[in-house]
Amino acid sequence: MDRKISFIGVGPGDPDLLTIKALKKIESADVLFWADSLIPEKIINLSSKFSEKIKTSGLTLEKITSIMIERFNEGNTVIRLHDGDPCLYGAVKEQIEILKQKNIGIEVIPGISAFQVAAAYHQAELTIPEITQTIILTRAGGRTGMPEKESLKDLARHKSSLCLYLSARHIKSSQKTLLEFYPPETKVIVGYRVSWDDGWTSLIELKDMEKFTIKKGLFRTTIFIVSPAINEVTNRSNLYNPSYKHLFRNK
Ligand SMILES: C[S@@+](CC[C@H](N)C(=O)[O-])C[C@H]1O[C@@H](n2cnc3c(N)ncnc32)[C@H](O)[C@@H]1O
């Protein structure tokens, strides 16, 4: 059997939102690396009491990958846990490249991202016909910076559903920019540690986003979903419309 290191998305925090595949990997791992600043211990506690659990928040890329390689070469089953889905702000590519240079096989197992759970809690559909059919997942610049062609101003012009990750510290400038394009009453779902035991979500209006964020003292693990689709009277879809025939309903 081909041995591999698995990069696993564990969702936003609630262990019940793990995929079955992720759970099986966690239960059978010898060594788990986990982003301890973003993953609750509840998830790590699903692993064997004999497994080695390595927190990554205080380690460098070089340190993490060198321990991974060492443990893997000793014959252990090694997994790397990321919050949400690994493809979003997960810094996985740099790890995978180093491991591949050592001829170590990799697999990535997807997870549920924070925006999906926040939307679900509010029973929100973020793609409503003729209002918006697009979801933008982005972040405010911060220390990482944004490519010039993806400034919030350019993205906000579309007035689509827009999810802001990693942006609570930059809420003042974000709100100002968004208000140039979206009406002040546009609904915003704010989620803090969504699906953690102490997590919550709230539905507010765009004009109050900065004030609310400051009042709640939010600066970490917060998602904002700004969307003209939330609380809209729904334009019905073609999919279930009796006058619209398609492959699975042609009568
Ligand atoms: C480094 S990024 C990783 C995103 C992750 N890969 C995902 O798909 O959700 C961390 C950011 O994701 C968002 N986030 C992750 N988990 C969250 C949660 N449970 N509640 C609210 N926001 C969350 C926050 O914006 C946080 O600052």
C-alpha cells in the first residue's frame, strides 16, 4: 500500500462537522500535527490516547516539515490537520512542496469552510437568481497584502455575496470600501468561532459592521458574509419551476 501524509480539513470546529473520512484518519493516526490556534481540542481528543499530538502554532515551516519527515520515515501514520478546508488560507502548498521533494506521497481531504457553516446557521442561500449567482471568498489586505487586481474595491463592485476571512482587524477600512457599492442596509452575517462551544453568529447591517466588531472585541476567528441575497424575497429558481423542463423532469 502506498504510504502518504494526509492533509485534512477538519471544518470550523464542531467535531460533528468532520467528514467520515477525516474522522477515520484522525482515529487511526500515530502522529497528528494540528493548527492549535484554530482547531478545538475536542477534535484532537478523537485520536488515540497513544498518538503523538504536535501543536503547530509556535513552530516554523522548516520545523514542522522536518518533524513530519522524521516521523513518516520511522514508519508512523502522519496526518496534518487544518481548520475549515485546507485550500483556503491554509498555507498547505509550501508544506506539500517540501514533502514532495523528499518523495513523500500526499493526499488532501477537504473540509467544510467557515462561511458555509455561518450561512447554514442563518438558513441563507448566497446565490439567488437575479440577485447574485456569485460568492467571493476574500480577505482584507493586512500584513499578507492583496494582489492589486483583487483590492476589496474591485471585488465589491460586483455586489455579489462576499465572504471576508481574516479581516476583523481591518473592519473600519473594509466597511468604508463596501459602503461605496452596497446599500447600508445590506445584511451581514458575523460569525465568531462558529460551531465552537463558545461560538456565535449574528445578523447585522453593513452600516453597523465596524461598530459591532469593535463592541464585541472581535479580532480573531471571525467571518463576515456580506450579501444582497440574505433576507431577500426569493426569485424562484428554474430548477423546480413547473414551466422549466430539464433532463430529470421533462414532462
Ligand atoms: C487561516 S484562515 C483558515 C480558513 C479555513 N481554511 C476555512 O476554510 O475556514 C482562518 C480564518 O478563517 C475564518 N475562520 C475559521 N474558522 C472559523 C470559525 N469557526 N468561525 C469563524 N471564522 C472562522 C476566520 O476568518 C479566521 O481568521
